[in-house]
Amino acid sequence: MSASYREALRAALLYLLLSVVWMQLSGYLLNSFFDSSAELLRWQLINGYAWMTVSAGLIFIARARLLRCLGIGARLRERSEDRERLRQAAAVFDCTREGVLVTNGEGLIVHVNRAFMEITGYQSEEVLGQRPSLFKSGRHLKGFYQAMFETLDSRGEWSGEIWNRRKSGEIYPQWQTIRVIHDDLGRHSHYVAVFSDISAIKNSEHKLMHLAHHDALTDLPNRLLFTDRAEQALASAQVHKRGCALLLIDLDHFKMINDGLGHTIGDQLLKAVAERLKAMFGAGITLARLGGDEFAVLAESCPHLVQAAALARRIIDGLKEPFPIDGHQLFINTSIGISLFPSDALSAEQLLRNADSALFKAKSGGRNGYALYTEELTAHAQQRVEISFELRNALDQQQLRVYYQPVHDLKTSRLIGVEALVRWEHPQRGLVSPAEFIPIAERTGLIAEIDAWVMQQACRQMCQWQQAGKVLSFVAVNVSSRLFARRELYQQVAQVLRETGLAPACLELEVTESAVMEDPEVALEQMHRLRELGVRLAIDDFGTGYSSLLRLKRLPVQKLKIDQGFVAGLPWDEDDAAIVRVIIALAQSMGMQVHAEGIEQVEQAAFLLEQGSHLGQGYWFGRPVPAGQLDWLRAPVITQSLA
């Protein structure tokens, strides 16, 4: 109970006590001193007035005391509520995860919270009385802070990203909000800054930016970043009048490693190649992985063609050393296409496109080398695009034709079979050479569809010849690597034989040596299934691939075809003659027939017959012709022709 309340209570009790005493005294006086009624009446009047005066005074005193007591209680309750709100605000101030800093009107720090100390590393006693300039990073110019205070003066608040320094010296980013506090007179009394550490957000943004512009496997720049850097390099080269070179690198036969050893080994090889390439180059050269097994190199100061060629040769030689990966010694060859700025192209996109054309030339020329871009390559590339587009419609519009080249028994010169060869009869360009459209069909994937169509047409034609009494032992059909790699080839061949009614033994499928060696185990399984079906199998272009004799002896093939590249030099080229002898001896030892193609002279046929080759085809026997123009007459006997 407060002192004021007790004082008011005492005043009220005194008033009651005086009232009782006065009543008692009045009664006694009335009974003792007044005999007449007139005197009694006067006394009562005087007594009443006196008592009223005393009562009014006492009531006034008690009321004043009571009102003063009630006012003090209200103020005390208000103060108590204020103290509670301050305790709550202090708890929030101290527990919030954002750092809080309060300065007075003069800019001196008067308060900081716990989060401030955790973020900055400073204790409160180290910063109180200091100015916030203590935390400057040095990354912002003077104008930055001037603009901040101008905004505070005009709007009373500023928000933005700012870089400050921790006690350790580390510079870090903050998102900060500063507000101005005014006193009752409207003057700036305090400044309150609330900030959060956004280092984690900045790091995440940096990582995302890095991932968007770098290859995840090798950590090299990707195509997007490489193109951007190339554009900047070309712009700088144009200003400073210097040349640049772009080299497009492709790993030869990388698919064989992926298929044979698995993608894990393939990925490790790509990383090892990237590391070796990085070790080759210094400043001024940008290396990137564009995708798959394709890399790109931009030499920013390469004014001469000779320098670009020397760089390409250094890359080819540098990658020839084996790569020890997971217990394997892996060897890889490289093809490189080169395009130069400004002689070949003036933009990064055009430079890449021209280098790709040169790379195609390098791979077509036998791989493991480099090629330079020329205008002729551009025209050739444009022509390839046009042919690719038109070839897609050739099948539907029945523009493809099947020609048949005779195959003769070298000993008797008798026509024994034919090879089915596809031709394209273009409505405007006439007969398009297979050398022009077959590589494009292989690159676009159309070759598998074309091969299937040729097989069906050849089987149907073979049945027509048989019905007409024409005797042939077989019709040979080429099977591309794409079609051969399809597991449904067995069903496809079986369906064609079933639809046409041709006996399986009359169909011979020719598979290139390289197609078999791409995945030997799958090839072995595929060939056994086809042999079970009853068709004949032959290895085409033998001697040009990477055959393993151990695998070759397991293949269920009946024939080896000697590539025309070895036949062309016979019988005068000693190397060709030696190779042909070895192939014939190998086939005979394994119980296979030998079939030579590309025979154009009787001397070549005579040499092959002498060495034991069984079958032959080529211009000396007959060119590929439509079915109706095939010459069924016996070819001249070789010995008689020589005589």
C-alpha cells in the first residue's frame, strides 16, 4: 500500500471519528444547558452550520488525497507497462539473427546486439563510442556514401547491398537497412542500422554462375562461355590488328572406349585429356569442352597459318602418350579442324562453323591429323546440308535406285552372283554419286533405313530372276554399322525373307571390318543369329580396320572381301601384293572364300587367281547397272585374255 493511499485513508477515518464525537457532544449540550425551545433552536442552527463547514473541509481534504492517490497509481501502472514493453523489445533486439547497430545524432555507436557481435567479430565494448566507418571495406567510392546519406535525409530510410569488413579483416557482403529516429522536436536523434550477412547467397550465385558457364566433368569453359570469350578476343584482335586461330579437337574412335570399357572409364579419360591439354597451354589460349569428346582451343595471338598448324601438331603429339586409367593403358588419336581470323571468318559463330568444316575434312582424310578451312569446304558444307534435306525425301519420292554389279568366279569367269548398290536419281541433278550422299546418310542416320530398303529390293529382284530362270548363287547387300548395331536386324532380315520368299542361302550380308570391331561381342552374337537364320556373311573392306585375329576366327563368316585399295596396285606394287597374299593365305587357313573387288585390269585378275582368290568384281567384269541391263554372258577367261 502506497503512502498517498494510506494518507487518504487516515483523512477519511478522522472525518468519521470527529462526526461521532460531535454528535455525542451535541446531545450532551442539548440536555444540559438549554431549557427553552428558542435557545435550543438557535444552538441547533449554529451547530449545523459549524458541522457543515467542518465536514466540507474534511471531505475536501480526503477527496484531494484520494484523487492524488489514484493519479499516482495510474502513472505507476503506465510505467510498469513501459518497463514490460522495454523488456520485450530488448529480448527481440538481442535475439534477432540480424545485426543491429544504433548511433546517436553525432554518429557515435551507442548500442549493438548479439547478432552484430557474431557477424562482425567485434565485442560491444570495442565499438561503443566508435563511428561505423570502422567497418568500411574500401570497395565503395566516396560517392556511394554521399548518395546513401542524401537518401536518408530525404526519405528517412535507405536499403541496399554494402560490403563491410569483419574484425578478422575479411570483406563480406551485407544487405542493410538504415532508418532515422526523430525526437519530439523533429530533430535526428538516432540512426538504426539492421543488416544480414549475405555471403552464403553470394557464394551460391557464384557457384550457379560457374555451373552455367563451365563443363561439369572437366571444369573447363563450356560452349556458352567459350563463344563469349571468343567474341571478346576477336573484338580485341580487330582493334589491335592481330590474328587469331580456333582449333576444334575431336577424339578419334572415343565411342569404342565408352562401349568397350564403360562410360566411367570414358569420363576419366576425358578428364585426363582435359588436364593434359591444360598443361600444354599458357596465357593467351582458351581451352573449352564443347560437349562429348569435342574440345576447342582459341589462340588469341596467332597471326600466321604456320603457327596454327604447329599448335595442332603439338596437340596431336601430346595426346599420343598413353593414359593410365584404372589399370588400363589407353591410347587416343586426335583430329583437328583449324579456322583463322580474319582470313576465314569475322565472328565467333562463323569461326566455329568453319573449324567444324575443317574437322570434317580431317576425319574424312583418315583421322589422326589436322585440316585447314577453305572456301571450298564452305561450299561443300552447304551442299551437304542441302543433300541431307533432300535425301530425307528421296525414299518417299522413290528417287533411290538399286544397281547390280556382277561377281564372277575367277577360275571359270562364270557370273555367280551380284552385289546390290544404291544409287540416287535426283530429279534435277541426275544420278548422284554414292561417294557424295552415302557419308551424309551415315552422319544423319538415314543409312540404316536406306540399307533396309536396298535389302528388300534386292531380295525381291533375286526372286524375279529365279522365276525367270536366271541362275545366281547369291545377291550381296551392304549392312552399315548403324543397321548392324540394331538388335532387331535379325527380325528385319527374317521379315524381308518371309515377305519376298527368297531362300536365306541366296542372301549375303556384307559387314565392314570396322563395324564388327566397334563392339565385337555384340557383333558375334548378331552374326550367330543371322547364321542360324541361314544367310551368308562376309567381311567387307578387309584389311582397312583393326581386326583381332582371335576375334576373327570366332566370327561365323564364309567370305573375306579384299578392299579395292589393295587391289589397285597389283601386281606391280610389292606392298599391295604382300598384303593380298597374306589375306588370301589367312582366309584359306580359316576355310573362307576370298572375294576381291575393284578389279579393273586383267593383270590384277590373273594375280588374284594365281594366289588363290575365288571371286572377283570390278570394271573389268562389269560396272554396276540396273537389273534389266545386267550382262548374263560369261566374262572372258583370264588366261585367254592374257594370251
